[in-house]
Amino acid sequence: MRDKGLRCGLGFGLLGVLAAVLLLWNIGAGSVDFTPAEIADSIWKMAGIIWTIRLPRVLAAAILGGALSVSGFLLQTFFANPIAGPFVLGISSGAKLVVSLVMVGMLSRGAVISSMGMIGAAFVGAMISMGVILLLSRRVRAMSMLVVSGVMIGYICSAITDFVVTFADDSNIVNLHNWSLGSFSGTSWDNVALMAWVVGIAFLLAFLLSKPIGAYQMGEVYAQNMGVNVKRFRVELILLSSLLSATVTAFAGPISFVGIAVPHLMKSLFHTAKPIVMIPACFLGGSAFCLFCDLIARTAFAPRDMSISSVTAIFGAPIVIYIMASRKSEKGAGA
């Protein structure tokens, strides 16, 4: 028991320090580098590039990265499989499609969609994709085939989105295209405040579900015997995971592999799958992971920005491949 407590303390300490270091590094590094004194002065005066551009972007990367990781953990719990995630199952792509449709429709009428409207549109798209996945899960029992189906749904949604983007006005197509590729750039303080509220409430609700999630991990029958209303619980899990992934897509576009890779890394770090540990660990780990990837996206080819989804794929995809290879070898050994 003492060893587990020590591991948890060291793990959270490591994640906290890593996130803090990356947060400061992101603020200071870029096409123009700033010293710690200049950073402190800009934050104190609430003015300058750091305050108006970099700090909102860095906070968005931390908040949305954590949200995406927690969403992935909830989906992995729901489907009882470590390679289930918002991007792989096509949920992010569904959210992206509906947001694109709404954005193009609004822009064609000279109107601008609000941040809350984008979250709502993304949530609708996420729920539609999740609904299709749930229907498929009733007919397709093999998780590998379900994941393939999710990938196909993602490709279909992305293809339709690309088709929709071609009808956007020239003056708006650049921003819409950049958003569709995934980016934390252009985040305002109003956006940060809204995403913090939405993600904070969803995170708190997910954390309060730690006990039923732990029971559900042991199987539906065990959860029912422990007094969990499984039908209601599954709906709550779907709503929370969809809301978290929809918020990320609304503000930053679709971001790949974070929802799969980070929960696996956290399980390896803490040697546990207990939700009371994993939910805050996934949030901190997702924040650090996205801060690191966004730092590379901003600085690798500065002053040009890379797509954040491209960078997360570079680091996240090998982890997913390792997970699949490990599960294959375990099954082979069991046989």
C-alpha cells in the first residue's frame, strides 16, 4: 500500500513538474524568444505578444489536451479496449463535419458562429458518430472490426468536410482549412474561459463517477451487483466523453492519437487502471503531451506552424502500434 502511494505521489509530482516546465517553455519559445523577466513583465502588465497570443494558446493546449486524454480513457472504459479513442472511432471527425457545415452556412450569410455554438455543433456531430458506432457495435462483436468501422466513418466525414470547405468564401477558407487540420492558434481569452468552464465541469463529473467506472471495469454483472444503474451509467459515459472531445474539436479541430496514447502511458506510469488515479493523471498527462507537441508545431519550422494533429500522430501512432502488437503477442502466448 505504501509503495502504491509513493508511486502515485512520484507520478503526479513528475507530471506536475513536466507540465509546468513545458508551460513556461511554450510561453518563452517561438519565432521570437522571451526571457523569464520579459514573460513576467508582459503577464504583470497584461499586454504584449505573450499575454494576447502565446498565453491563451498555451493554456488552450493544456486544457484541451487534458480533455482529449480523459475522453479517450472514458471511451476505452466504455468499449473495454485500449485502442478506442475519439479520433480512431471517428467521433472527432463527426464533430468536425457538423462544425464545418455550420461554419460555412453561417459565413455564407455574413454571420459568425459563437464559441458556444461551435461546441453545440461539435457535440451534435460527436453524438451522431457515437450513435453510428453504438449501432455497429451491436452487429460487429470483434473490437478490431469496430475500430476499422470507426476509421472508415472518420474518412467519410473528413472527405465530406473537405468537400464542404471548397464552397467557403476565399476570405474565410484559410482559417477554416487551418482549423480543420487541427491547431491551437488564434485562441482568445474568451475562448480559454469558456473551454475551462466546460472542460472543468465535465472533468469534475467524470471524477465523481470514479467509483461506478471502477465497478464497470470489472464487468457489467459486477457493476450491477454493486448497485450501478448500468444503462444510465453508459449514457453518462457517452455524454461526458462526447462533450470533452466535442469541446476539443470546436476550438482546435480534430487532434489524433492523444486520446489513445496518453491513457496507456499513464497506466504504465502508475501501474493501475483505477479511475480515481487515472482521470487526473490522464488530464495532466494529456496537458503535458499536447504542450510538448504544440511546442514542436510552433518552433520546428518557425515562423510557420505545423498542424498539431501531424505532430501528435508522429509521437502517438508508435504507441498505438505498440499497444496492438502487445495485445497480439499476449493472445498468442495465451493460445
